[in-house]
Amino acid sequence: MKHLLKYEFRKTRTVKTAVLISTCIFEILFLLGLICNVPVLLGTGTMGLSFCATLGMLILGLVSIAVLYRELNSPQSYMLFLTPNSSYKIIGAKVLENGITLAVGGICFTVLAGIDLFLWGVQASDFPTVMHLLSDMMGNIQLNPADIARILLVLFSGWLSVLTIAFFAVVVQASLLNGRRFGGLFSFLLFLAIVVGIGIFISNLPLGQGFLGSFLQSMVVPVSTGFLYSLLYLGFTALFYALTGWIMDKKLSV
Amino acid sequence: MLESIHLTKNYLNKKALDDVSIKLEKGQIYALLGPNGSGKTTWMKTAAGLTKPTSGEMLYNGSPVGIESRREIAYMSTEPYFFHWMTVGDVGEYYQDFFEDFSSDRYRELLTEMALTEDMKVRQLSSGMAAKLKIAATMARKASIFLLDEPLNGIDLIARDHIMDAVISSMENPVTMVISSHLVEEIESFASKAVFLRDGSAVEVCDVEDLRIREGKSLAYKYREIME
């Protein structure tokens, strides 16, 4: 598994490097704006960092899906399936790589946001005032470590389940269509159908109102319910991982 | 050894293999012969565990091919299949990571023989160089069975010589080899058995030496006789 994981990280290295470099550039702009007191640089840096944190992680996930699609619909699939690894390991490495990237990326961006917010506060005022201000802010929006953990966990598990469903859709099209035309469209429609189906399923649970609705709602409901959502998303991740591995093992010809 | 039993493979609108039963003997070099679309590649990919049969079985030492057989069966596709971001050195590292029977020293020897260097990028290789790289990576394994799909396809004469030298030098150990090719004359000099496929069916399996001595026919003559 460690070798598969190594190459999964290698496949998205270029995009990860691009996100990292972009983040560094916007961080420098932010710090320059802060130190030199230039609002334009500060705003650009803040905006850029926000995009890197959201779009960057989104792009990394999409690239992983595109890599799987390309691999399964080209002879590059031999590089995976000639090796003595089971389908479960092969797809497991992809899910794990995304999980690790998402977790590490999420933690890094959260820490960076915390540091930047703190520096901004320090630059704007003296340290005790900032601490007081931050404390007040936390109190006003009732944000505590448990809330932050819940939001991050819901985002992590929700996005991971979305990626696993996308992997499933790509593998199903590769098994049925063998790289024929409109395979990408078929995958996308299948992905949408599953997400809508899950949405309908969740809307009938006492937890929330549809997939996206419940996803958003899960970030504002009490902590215990938020963790239930995370468990549900992780359950979907496990389910679609197992289904994907099974189809690859039994039906997929490359 | 490797055996296909009533092997059939259907695609959406095509029958690629139709009830193919072939049993390979250990230590033999098989020429897998047939025109385009005769099922050679599908048979090899099924033997390598890449393609699932519609019906029938592909067995290796009595068990269906799969994860375990991939440890001992080395397959080389006719198409380039290495990741485009790799260098020649990365390809060796990849094989080293996944195949216990891979020899880095042998790989480096083969690279030198084929005038390839480890810093070359896969995406920048010509078709001849890419074919040499596939051969180097595949033949650096000490596999029990080698399946080489059209190793000489689209390759110039000098590169062909290098490739065949690499293949022949790897036959010092008692291995079973299956080589598919359109170039019947070139394969005739070292093949001990020939399997003729036509329209997805195994038409005939023959001993090349017997063919020459008993029937007085060359492999190329036999090929024309069967296919025409």
C-alpha cells in the first residue's frame, strides 16, 4: 500500500506544488500589505488565500478524479493492474491520498488563517486588546474548539464521500463503456444521480434536508448531530469504496 | 503453467475470443500468430489478469490468474503505458517497488545496451526508444512467463536487433515466453511452438521444428496456408 500511496502523491505533485506556490505568493502579499499598511495588498492576499484554501482543495480533488478517469481509459491502467495489488488496495490508495491531502491541507490552511488573523490583530492593536477582541469575537459567534473541529470534520468527511462517489462513477463507466465516447458524460450523470439519490435518502432521515442542505445544515446544528453527519458521510465513503473495489475486481477489463 | 480453458471474451458488439483452449508448456517459446483483430492481445491481456473473461477460465498453475500470478507473469503491451511524468529511472524504481523479481542491475545493463539513460523523460522518447524501454523494464524481471505483445511493432531494423538480443539473452533461464508478432519470418528463428489465432479462435498449435522436418514447411508458409 505504501508504494501505491507514494505514486498517488506523485501523480498530483504538480498541482499540489502549484497550490502551495500560489498560497506562498498570496501569503507574502498579505504580509507585505500588513507590514507596509497597504490595504490593496492586504485585500488581494486575503482574497487569494481564501481561494487557495477553497478552490485549491477542490482542484486537487478534481485532478484526482481526472487522473483515475485517464488511467482507466488508457493503457496507463496497466501500470496499476499489472502490479500484484488488489483492486481494493489500488482504489484505497487513491481514497487515502485524498483523505490525507484534505486533512493536511485543511489543518495547514486553518493554522495559517489563525496566524494571519492573529498578526492582523497585533498589527491593528496591542496584544492584550487583540486577545480580548478575539475572545469577544469567539463569544459573539459562539465558536469554540468543538465547533471548529465539527465544521472541519463535516467538510472533510463530506468532501471525501463526494470524491469516493466520483471514483465509483468513473469505475462504473470504465467497466461498462471501456473508454468509448461520452464516458465522461456518463460518469458525471451517474455521479449526479447518486448524489441526488443520497440527498433524497438523507432528507428522509431526521438529521437534515437533502444532501447539500444537510451538508450545510450539518455545520450549524449542535455538535453531537454534526458528528453524526460526519459518521454518515464516512459510512458512504466506506460503502462506495467497497463497491468500487468490488466492481474493479470482478468486472473491470482494461 | 498457463492454460486457457474454453476462454471467451465478448465486448459490446464484438467477440474477441471464442472458446479458446490453449495449454502452454514450461520452457517453450511460443509465437502467437494471427492477423489484426484475431484475439492475440485479448488473450495476452487475459493471461496477464488485465481483462476479465466473459466465460471460460485462464489458469496459472491450476488457479485463476490474478494478484498472485502477476508476481510471476510479466506482460509487455504493444502500446506505451508508462506514466507520462516518469523518467526512465522512475520506471525502474516503479518496477523495483512492485515486483520482487525485478533486478535493478539487469535493468541498468539493458538500458546501457539500448542506449537509454535514466534521466530521459518518458514523454520525450521516440517510439523506438519507448519500445526499448518497455523491453528493458519487462526483461529485467526474473518472471516465469513473459508475454510480449508485438515487441517489434513499428521498430526500425537496428532497434529490432537490440530488442531481440535483450529477449534472447533473458532466455538463459528456463522461462516460458509468448511473443505475438506480424513479423512471422523474424520470430521463426527462435520460436519453438506456434499458436495460430483467427477471428478469436485458436486454429492450430504446432511445433515449429516438427513443421519444418515432417511437413517441410516454414512458419510463414504455414501462416499463409491457415490465414488465406
